[in-house]
Amino acid sequence: MKPVVITLKEGRPTVNQDISHLNGAALVDSQGVEIPITEEMIQQALKTMDDTWVNFYTQH
């Protein structure tokens, strides 16, 4: 299988192969169970990172 290569063409991403079979992303736990990554999970992670970044610079 060829690796997926994403490039920018005229400011838009283009892909070197069909990736329509990909439906999203998932975490795999220690027992092999896939846990779909949701928009809410991403937003919470970004908020946590943002809060941590602010706290780090206010403390140093």
C-alpha cells in the first residue's frame, strides 16, 4: 500500500490516493477496543492545552 501524501495546491489540500474509506480517527485501548475521537474530545483537549499554556506563563 502506498503512503498517503497530502500536499497543498492553490491553498487546498490534495491527496495522492482515494481516502474515502477513512471515516475518522480512533484511540485504541490496551484491550484493542477502538474509541472514536469526537469533536468534543478534541475541543476539550485544546481547552486543556490552552489553560495549561496560560498557567505556565503566569507562573514563570
